[in-house]
Amino acid sequence: MNAMDLERAKVHEADACLVLANKYCPDPDAEDAANIMRVISMKNYCEESRIIIQLMQYHNKAYLLNIPSWDWKQGDDVICLAELKLGFIAQSCLAPGFSTMMANLFAMRSGEPSDDMQAWQNDYIQGTGCEMYTETLSPTFTGMTFSQASELCFVKLKLLLLAVEVRPDDGGDTKISINPRGSKIPANTVGFFIAQSAEEVKRAWYYCKACHEDVKNENQIKKCKCKNFIGGMMVHSVLKSQQIGQHITTDGKPVQPNGVAATKSGLQPPPTAVAKTGSPVKKSVSMKEESAPEIVPENPRAPIRQDPMRNGHPVIVQPASDFDFEKTEMKYDSTGMFHWTPARSIDDCILDRNQAAMTVLNGHVVVCLFAHSDSPLIGLRNLVMPLRASNFHFHELKHVVIVGAVDYIKREWKTLQNLPKISVLNGSPLSRADLRAVNVNLCDMCVILSAKVPSNDDPTLADKEAILASLNIKAMTFGDIITNIESMGDSKDALNNMGDTTVKRPGPIYGTNVPMITELVNDSNVQFLDQDDDDDPDTELYLTQPFACGTAFAVSVLDSLMSTTYFNQNALTLIRSLITGGATPELEIILAEGAGLRGGYSTPDTLSHRDRCRVGQISLSDGPLATFGEGRKYQDLFVASLRNYGMLCIGLYRLRDAALTTVDATSKRYVITNPPFDFGLLPTDQVYVLLPFERKQSRFSFSETEV
């Protein structure tokens, strides 16, 4: 705050200034306000300074936008702990363990296996060595589709290509497009990779069709003499890249509609498919959205008439015969990124214990929330919004049931009132009767959170409620509460899982098998969550069994995101896009207004924003991928998933005790990030995938059904 101190610290010469928050402070809003003032002071001293700040609360991000010299295009960035923490937990509701995988990706570790460890620990630790890198793709990739490029990278270069940077046709800001479909890769495209080192990722820039096509060992792919690094790309390289693309996709079979078709010039095909009027639109992960329009017909050429007699203004009205209520009803927010519903009163969403017990809850998300009526707001919107992303069909949305003190939830409700499928049970997460009423044994995920301020007396006690709630659920046993789960199929609110798992499983008999994720304030308290682990109290969080299994999450893992952002700002943008379900700078400006999500009419432009991938988890025990569980290799699964279904495999969720096949075997699973290409698969494995959006839901297939 003192200009003399900033002078002594030579802030004007610094590459960046990092502002860290005290995550254990009693008043998060006051902590954020103080840190924002520090940013204002530094920007006032030197407005060109690059500043990366940690904020506790999501709603305080809006104040940074008011600083005139704050410019994310120049490298300024904000890491909002509440947004990312709850976003990570939300994605774990869709794909258990995903929070652990993502947290390990941006923590810089070596990931060296050891002979002293069990086999499952070595598999897990090898994955923790993976990090996110960016690298420009070589001219060989120009003209390929993303699927072809990703397959080439995995099979030939042993790299996992997750996303590419796309520059819109209008020359606007670049967007990060995760596992995009259809569009060809232009020259000098930047790719986002998961790999063990930056040296490995260089292969994507060095790879040359002419020199490296017959190279079997990926380590021999080095800079070759024929590549014209300075002059951009050579035409013959582009033509060859299209031949590679043709070969990868077809293997001698007819080209599919999304396959590569050679262009005459071979130069820079458009980065995104520009759709004609009335056809489905395919665009990148996030696009700019202006204000929500009035009713816009899907086909602009339909006859229209003007009615000049409404408040003295001409109003465009569609003929009644052409009026389609489905098209004009507001089902999404004004950006088209999230499902939206007109604001509801919290009283309409409160259930008592009897009502909850009578409601057939299944495949839902239970949020156990500890809070006093005056506890600091944790921003439950950040937990629910990723679960309401518009790239889910409405029937796929998991019902969210919040169990906690209604006095506290009322203070959060303003941010939740426009999100569909939320219920509140005014009760205690420690009450077994309340937990049974919300069918905790049939939920897809039970999230345990605390909004209470930790006392400074004893850090061990900071997580006492969360630990007690976790142990309480694990100690419960469940009888045959719902005898006929198949009757759920008739309910219009039936909640479906990913892909083919539409038939609901019977719930576990023991609470130890209830899928759960517990948020901890203090890392060392992780030792109390699992009674059967032998973790030393001094073990680092990422090495503990609950974290490796994805059943524990601590906000401290987000600290390493500061250094990741400093070295690679795009990595934070990619993580935020993946974790928040598609929050964009435009959406943040809308939320900064304080009026919450705005509804918007569905137009071809906003509907196109649904066409983005999402995180999913696919079982190898049944369904279209079941054949790969019978001793096949990971590379076979990767290639087949990408070619047949457009799904990008990024890791495995494996049973810790794979040899035990009895009903009473531990259901604990652990995360394996980006396994080696020759890694053997098991029928019990579950696969983390980035699923493309399906316009029409197909029950037994992951493939897109054309409209």
C-alpha cells in the first residue's frame, strides 16, 4: 500500500506480482477487500504491472473489473478459490475422482514410482507427474480435424492433445476449444497437451511427415532440416498432412462426413464450421454473446408482419401457424451456456423430512452443508452452475438436494433461484433420519461442505463437522428402501447418467459404498477420513489414499495454480472452462451486475453454445466399450473411442483391490491420469472422457445422431 515499499521492491521491474489470500481468515470479504486495495495500489504505482491475485469469494471478482488498468489480455488474472474449489467438486459429481486428476495436472511434481509402494500407488503416482503444456502444432497437422490430430499425437508422439486455440473468423479474441468437432486445424495452431515434460511436448512442433513417418521410437522425433521454421508452412507438408488425416480416419474405408477432404490450395481451412441459416451450428467452447434478443424466429425467411400499435413501437410478430413455443421459451440463460428457469421462491423448494421421503430421489447429488445463519457465504452457485451447463440435456441434469440450515441457504438463494432442479431440506447433515429421507444411499455423489469459520485455537478442529458427517454416513446401513427402482423409468424427472447407464442400480447396503467427497480446511485432517488406510500423519495430501481416490479435496491444492498461471496463462483459462461448465468473461460481466442469471430466448447463435464437450465417466463393464475391458490395451480404447464416438479418453478410475470380485470388496477406486499407451485394462475400470455434445440423446450409444 506504500509507494516507497513498492519502489524498494522494484515492482515496476517485476515480471509479475502475486497476491496471496489468507485462506483461514475469519472474514473472507474483508480479506478480499484488502487484497483488491493492494492491487489498486500496485496498479496506481505502475499500471503495466502484471498481477495475479487470489480471491476468496466469487462475487468480489466484479470489483477487479472496475480497476481501469486491470487487463486480462496483458496477463492480469484472478484465481477465485470458491469458484474453482466448488467447480472441482461439481465435476466430481459427474465423474468421481476428477477433482484429483485436475488438481494433480497443475501441481508441478516429478511422479516417480517407487519399489516401496503398492502397485496401485505406483500407477497413481506416475499420473501425478503429468502436467499441462502448450505448444504450436507443426505444419504436418494443418488441415487435419482435431480427432485425427489427437490420434496422431497419442499413437505416434505419445502425447495427449486436449484442446486447441481457435481464432474466430471475425478476428476477435482467441478461444480455447476443448475436443472440438468438424473444424480443420489451421496453420500455427497452439495445442494444449498433457505430458510428463515440456521436452516431450516439443515433438508436436518437430513432427514432420516426410522425416518421421517411419520412426517407431517417439524419442527420435527431433528437429529436422527440411522444415521451414521461419517461413511458416510448406505446401507439400500440408498436402501430406491431409493424406495422413485421410489414412488415420479411414484405414481404407469410405470417408465419414467429418473426415478430411483435400482442398485445392491446401492452405488454412477455416477454423470453425460456419453454419448456414437453419442448420445446426458448430462452434468452439465459448463465443461472445451480446444482449438477449427478443423472440427471433429460427428461420429468418419466415413471413413476418409489423404491429405498430403496441406502446407506439413497431413489434415483429411471427404468424401463429409458425409459432413454436419450444423455440421461444426461455430455457437457457442469455449466453446460452447454462440451463435457466424463472426465479422461484425458496419456500417452493423446501422439503420437510416426510416430503423428501415421499419424493423418489435417485441418481441425485446430496449437499451436506454445515453453516450458522451468519456464516460467510461460500457461493453455492459455483457448485450448482457446472451441474446446469447447457451441454447436458434437461433430463440428464442431476437433482441437487441441499441438507442444512435454511436460514443460511436463504442468504445464498438469490444466486440459486434461476437454476432448475434444486431442493432444500431444512435439517442437519449429522441426522441419519434426514440422510435417509433424501436417499443418500441412492445418490450419485454426497458432497460435504462447511461454511463455518475455523477457530484459530486448534486447526485439527476446523474440519470436525465434515469428518463426523463423513464417518456417520460410512457407519450407516441401508435396507431395501426402494423395492422397485425400475418404476423410475416412468418419471419425467428420471435422472440419467452418462451414456448407456440409463437403468439405475440398486443402492449400496453399506454407507462405506456411498460415493462421497469431503472438503477439508486443514490438509492434515485427511488422516481421519479413512480408517483403513495406513497414511502417516505427515504424508503430503496428494499422496494420501482419500485424495488419490477422489474422496477428499482441500483448497490448499489451488495454491500451485498461482505458479501455473504465471508460467502459462492459457492453462488457467482451459482449467476454468473445463471446471465451471463454460463460464465466460461475458457471463462474469452479467453476474457482476448483481441481478443473477438472465434468461434468454433460444436463437441459432445461443443454441450453438451447447455444442461443447463435457466431462464424463464411462464403464468398461458393459455398453459399447465393454470389449476393451477384456485385457485390451489403453491405446486400443483411446483410438476406438475417438474414431467411433468422438470421445477423448484422459484417464482411468480403477478399483484399488482389482483382484477382489466379491460383493463385499472395497469399492475404493483411485485415479490414473493419462495411462501409458500399453497399459492393460480391466472390466471393472471406469474411463474419464471428454464427451462431445449429442443433439439427440441415444440410449445405448455415445455417437451423435444427426438432426
